[in-house]
Amino acid sequence: MNAPDTPPFFIATTEPEGQQFDAWTQEPLLISMEQGGIDWPSACRNGTCRTCMGQLTRGQVRYEIDWPGLSAEEKADGYVLPCVAYPCSDLALNGGV
């Protein structure tokens, strides 16, 4: 799944707190946040309940499910569901949604 030149993780930051964590390319952001000691709200962990929703202020993610529980407008505005979003770059995620 990863290209040979893709790093195993990216650097991610939560906003506005500024907490930094390693965002592993083969794990959803939520799992990486938890492993980094970040307490982020979550419930279903399958992309439907929207409890974990945040907004990317920098960076990109990908999904391995066809369409997570976000509207086209929300996706265009940078909203993501960390429970099913995988990092594609260094990123910043605002949890004050």
C-alpha cells in the first residue's frame, strides 16, 4: 500500500492545543493520537457517528472506505473523521468543531 519512498509516519499536530504525535501511515489518525497520549472524542470508530470529527488546517488524508459519514461540503471544507482517516502528509487537525 505504501510506496517505497513513503515514510512510515508523518508528524501531526492538534489545534489549538499544539500537541504533536506520530501519524502512522498504516493506522487511522485516531489510533495514532491515542498511542501518542492524546485524548480525542470517539465512539463508533467506523466513520458513521461523527463524534471524532475534526478539521484539517494543513495536510491530507485518505480513506479506505468508500464514503465516510461526511457530506461533500464538509469534505470540501477540510473536515475529516480521524477514526477512518489515514495520513498522507504532515498535518494539523483542529478539534474545536
